[in-house]
Amino acid sequence: MPRSVQLVLHYDGTGFSGWQRQPDARTVQGELEKVLERLCNRPVPVLGAGRTDAGVHARGQAAGVIVEDRWTPADLRRAVNALAPRDVWVAEAAEMAPEFHARYSALSREYSYRIATGSDAPSPFRSRYSLAYDRPLDAAKLEECAALLLGDHCFRGFAVQGTAPATDDHRCTIFHARWRAEARSLTFEVRANRFLHHMVRFLVGTMLEIASGKRPAADFLRLLNSDSNSDVSAPAPPHALFLEKVEYPAELYLKTT
């Protein structure tokens, strides 16, 4: 009898052309499917909770696979990690109810974006996974922008046009949004029921320009009410963005011994 398993993935997106399999490019989905085909002696589709872009990382990407009953989640995790490339790692594996779908069953997704500040921000040991930002930032303006995000909004002003179906309303419900300050760094944390293409990067790019005085604070609310992305700031680079967590209903997790 087939077994439905959720894999929680960590990956360094630097060497990948994004999540989704492509015929002539290295992708996370493609690498995992190669490994699973070796283990199961047949093609095994891997369904992800979201399609991270080229260069974007994950500490909590969720993927769903259907494997033979002989594969317990623990055994599958060990086997995949033994064969997977060094920039992909299965952190957890859990048996799921048959109706589990990695994308459509998700209740929320959480992302983070890290900014490195200080004189050593350009160091390769900091700038690989953080955006080195050399302009002073007004933390209060960052928080004001984040607070405006809470609730249900149409995010056409902060998304790539034409990537969602024409009938899509571009509405997302933001459950959590804040900037967390640490020593010589700032991290934007955001959790929502869904995200649009480049949405987090557009949000961060615009907030940074507002907090550094390059554009007025009033622009943020105007963009949040806009039906066009024609005036949005350039998206922040992908290398500092992480998919942190995907949440599912508790009843989809099967209790196994």
C-alpha cells in the first residue's frame, strides 16, 4: 500500500535555478526526484509547498512524496540524505494522511529576509546569506511598514505581473510581519496563507528604500492599495531570503510507532 510522506527540507539555493524542475537547469525538485528514482526504481514526483526562486534558500520547505509501504519516514530520510547533494538535507520526515497535498493543504508559509549592517557587512562570511546594506536605516519606518501588512490585502502592487492567473484576486492574508533587530543585523519575518511571485522581495526592497530616505513613507500604503506594480521598488536580491516553515493541519499527521 502506498505511503504518503512529508519531507522537511533545508537547502542552500545558491547553486540551484529555483525549486521547480527544468529540463536544462539544476533545481531542488529535480535533484530530489533523481535520488528518489534511484531508491524506488521508478519515477517519484516530489510536490513542494512553494516554488522558491533561483538563489532563494529554505530551512523549512515541505515536500510530499508517495512511496512504497516498505519505506518508513525515518528510513526514507536516512536514505535520501545518504544520496542527496551536499546543498540539500532532509531535516524531518513524517507519515501523512492520504489526502495530504504539500501545496494545497498548507495553512501558512513563513519567510525571513536578513539585512547585514555594520562595517563588516560585505564580508563573504556575512554577505553570502544576508544583504549587505550600507545606508542608515530608520527602524521605526521599517516597523510602520510591517504593521500595515497585517490582515487581508490585494498585493498586485508588490507582485510580478502576469504570473498569476487573470482570474486571481492577488489577495493574501498576513498573519505576522515584523522586523527583528539583532547585533549588526535586521531580519524581516512574515507569515501568510500564501505569497505571490517575488512578493517578499518587492516588500523588502520597498521598505528599505523608505527606511533609508530614498522614497516617502506614504508610498507603502499607496502601493498596498494599488492595482499595478509600476511604481514598486526593485526587488531585494534573492540570496538573503529563506523559506522558514510551512504549517499544516495537525490531523494530517499520522501517529506512527
